[in-house]
Amino acid sequence: MPALNLRDARLLARALDAAAEELDLPLTSRQVQALAQLTARRLAEVAVQRPPVPGGFRPPDVPPSSSP
């Protein structure tokens, strides 16, 4: 997974800001932005370490769940 694009980084920052607000954490917008950048870097590091998915890979068909 390449580095997050600007749109994804903004969405991540908005999600972190909303989570901080919901949890009533006193984070500044600068702290939220720093947290978003750190999270993006960690996601990129994990993606590099993950083995690639074979080109012909298809997830198994999962039957629709029956709702009661």
C-alpha cells in the first residue's frame, strides 16, 4: 500500500478528530494532524511488511447471512 493520498489523509484526520471529540479528549487540531500522520506512516509500514496477494486470489464466496 503506497503512502496515503491527500484525500485519505484528510479523511483519517477527520475520523480521528471525531473520535477524540466523542471520547471527550482535549486534543488540538495540530495534535490530531500529528496523530493522523503517525497513523498513516504506521499503516504504510505494515503494508510493506505484508506479503503480496497473488494475482489470481479470490476470496471464498460467502453465502448471505439469514436474518431472523
